[in-house]
Amino acid sequence: MVSVSASPRRSAHNRPALIALVIVAAIACLALGWWQWQRFESASGTGQNLGYALQWPLFAGFAIFAYFRFVRLEREADATEDESVGDGTPTRKPPKPAAPREIPAGILPERPKAARDTDPVLAEYNRYLAELHADDIDVQVRKAGLNARDTERSAG
């Protein structure tokens, strides 16, 4: 019988493409920061260039942080898979309790109620629009060659 195994474990040294991506991203961010710094120091430089010059190194740092976080989470996932009981059966940590999915009452403000307008002119206009819509549907049903009774569907 053929057994299908899980994907092979990857060590931190077996990620050359990911490491290269992080290095290229960090170098590109630092280069863009340097370029913005040069623009800031030029005669036409503005405070916006200074802001960008300070932002780009933060982006480079985030790329590096994200890589190390990814590696740490991957190691933790591997460690939980490797834990086993004395008989060799793998064990799993109990799942974390789920976060509450409902917003408790009283936190959000009450929704405003729609004002009921008792304007007779508006009510007449709405009835007129409803009649136009019903007439339009009837015309479309007849053009399609259907009978209005054929278009109704029963629940059973």
C-alpha cells in the first residue's frame, strides 16, 4: 500500500528564494530611502521627501521582521507536530478558545429609526412607481412568451 507523507520539513537553510527576496526587498527599500534623502537635501527638496526618507528604512525593517516571524511560527508549528506521547502517537495542543463572535449589547450606539413620512403626495407617487414597475414586469413576461401564471413557482 502506498502511503502519502506530508511535505518534507524545511530547515532555515533550505529557503534560498525567500531569503533572497527579503534581502532584495530590504536593499531596495534602503536604496529608495537614500534616494529620498538625497532629494530632501537638494534645492528642490521638501518635507515630504524627508518623510519618505524616514519611511523606507522602516519598510526594510518590516521585511526582515516578517521573515524572522515567519521562521519562528514555522518552527513552532513543527514543534507541535513533533511532540508525541510515549506510544508514538502525535498529540495536538488543545485549540485556543474562540474569540467572541457577537458584539455585546450596549457597546454600539442604537441605529437611527427611519422617519415615517405621512406625506400623502409622496405616498401617491410611490404607489404610481409601484404600478409602473408591475406593468413593466408584465410587458417583459409577455415579450418572453410566458404566461404570468407559468412564472409563479410552487414551494413543493
